Amino acid sequence: MSIARTSALALLILLAGGPAKVAALQSDKEQPVYIEADSVEIDDRNGVSKYLGKVKLSQGSMVLQADTITVHSPERKIRTVVAEGSPVRYQQRLDRGNAEVHGEAGTIEFDARSGILKLKDDAKLSRNGSVFTGSYIEYDSTKDVVQASTLIGTDNRVRVILQPESSKPAEKEAPSETGKKKNQ
């Protein structure tokens, strides 16, 4: 990674609120995984199952919807999930408040061990009102770090919309007694 790209990424993380402030809901990892589909193909020997047709995978607050989802689970432990569709949709509640992260792309790969989500092909990720778009977005759901890039040979540039941190409106000060007398 070049120094310029590393600096831009560091700036992007700082502007977006910094890492580990609003990571995905940690209790989701301890929840069972539910999958609904029109059909399923299971290769138990190789630890691969493929779900086809209006697939919905959920675990706690995390929901992944796609045309096809392939789950790689050697030794019956989910390692990676590859979702394909037009588009694949992802959502998950964040640890703080009621905020959620939403994503969509042609393909989404999720590494269950690291918590890293890779969105490819017209990728879009939004959280707390900020929006990231590009050919490829990588989202570390445990650290709340976003990396976005353009695939070589495409004109699809990375675009970012950052929302300012919301703050309470300043309360209007009541006029002092001396101020009231002067205005009367």
C-alpha cells in the first residue's frame, strides 16, 4: 500500500469517527445461524453447503440476503460465507445505540473468524449516515474500519459522503434580570 493511500485511509478513518467506536454487535457471534432458501445442496464431506433462491442468512442482528449463498464450514464450523446476487444485501446493528451498518454489492464475502466483510462489484456501505461506494469495499466489523478501492482498469472511483457528528443544539440562555429591565 502506498504512503499516499495509507495516509488517505488514516484520514478517512479519523473523519468517519475512528476505529472501534461503533463496531458490529459482538453478541451476534454467539447466536445461532438461520438460513432460508428455495433449495440447498450439502457436501458434508468437504464442508460446503450451497443455498439457492431468495436466500436469507441471519445470525443475531446480522442479516444477509442473496440469490445464492455458499457456506464453507470445515469440521462443522463456519469459516467463510460467499453471497452472490443482484444485489446482495447486508445489515447489522452496531454496539452503540440503535445504529446499523448496511451494505450491498454483487458479491459479499464474510470471514467469520476475522469479522471482515468484502463487498465486490458496485459496492456500497453505509453507517451512521456516512456512505462509501466503490468497486471494492472491505469492512472490518469488529474494529469498524472501512477500506474502499477501485479495481484496476475501471472508471468506478471511490466516493465517500461523511456526515458530521450530531450534537445537541445549544440551549438558549435565559436573559438575566438586568437584561430584562433594560429592554422594558
